[in-house]
Amino acid sequence: MVNSATTHPAEVWQILGTVMDPEVPVLSVVDLGVIRAVDVEGKQVTVTITPTYTGCPAMDMIAMQIRMALIAAGYAPTIKTILS
């Protein structure tokens, strides 16, 4: 469980580093550059993601995996997808 008094973006980035790309499971979404931004306010986390290419069919799965990983760590995530 996350202690909101000691939550740092680096902790969230570490969690995101464990979320693997569903199409290339040897690379994390961080390795692929899918994560554009992470904003942390206590337990509220907003993660901005962008597809590796327009129309990437894995983005819904990636967003779900990110959401599940953050919820499991005690965060309340919001995932935003941008195209540029």
C-alpha cells in the first residue's frame, strides 16, 4: 500500500517499468516510450500515454495493465491517451 506522505513520481515510474508490452513482452511500456508523463498527488496518479504508432491495437490493453498495476500498489489512477 502506498503512503501518500512519501509518494514520489519515481515510485510510480518503477511500477510502470514492470508493465510489459502485450505484443513484445520483453519490453516494458517505459522502454517503448509509451509513457509521456506521470503526475502524482498523494494517491491520485495521472499517467499520459501515447501509442508507438497511430492505431496501435494494444493501447487499450496497455492502459488496462497500467491501471491494474497502479491499483494493486494502492494508487487511484487516471490514464490519458494522446496521439502526439
